[in-house]
Amino acid sequence: MSDVDVWVRGASGAVTEKMTGVTADATAWSDADVRTLLEQMLSAIDRAKNPGGPSPVVALRGFSWIVSPEAGGVLVHLELQTGTASAGPFAISEARLNEMIARVVGGQKESTLVH
């Protein structure tokens, strides 16, 4: 389990939440685990912005991310117009996590064969 720290634009302070469904061993993460991490972080921003509101459908688009080194691993930062979220540190390489996030956010790409 990890914490996610959320800052909502216009609010006077940050909120910290425990994430669920994110396995502790980041070296064994699959793309599904990374998707869960991102969905949990985006949901935390929405809960901080709209406390007590209905849970929206999470879409993995419309945000930017940064994976930054930190003692004990890396941090993941998401930025949206409504606010930011940071989670970690996770014991995984910066390059590997960046690659996984890019793949998850980009989704499956269909290739087109031109003759």
C-alpha cells in the first residue's frame, strides 16, 4: 500500500489518502497494476475536489505525468487542470515505470499495413 498526496487548485492544503489495489512489490507490476495506480490517483483528485460526490468514470487521458527519483525508488506525479497527485516511492526503475505508464495511457495501437 502507498499513500497519494493530492493538492486541489484553490484549496488551502493537501489531502493524503491510502491507495487500495496497488501491490507493494513494484518490480512485479504489470500494466494492469500501473492502470490501477493511475486510476487510484485520478480518483483521489476527484474525491478531494468533490468530497461526497458520486464516483466518476476514470479516463486515462487529459493529464501529464512525471516519474522522478526519490530515496527508495521513484515518485509518480500526475497533473490536471483541477489539481495534482503524487504517490510513492516505489521500488522500480524510472525508465521502466515511464515506459509502462506511456503504454497504459497510450493504450493498444493498431498498426496499419499499407501495400
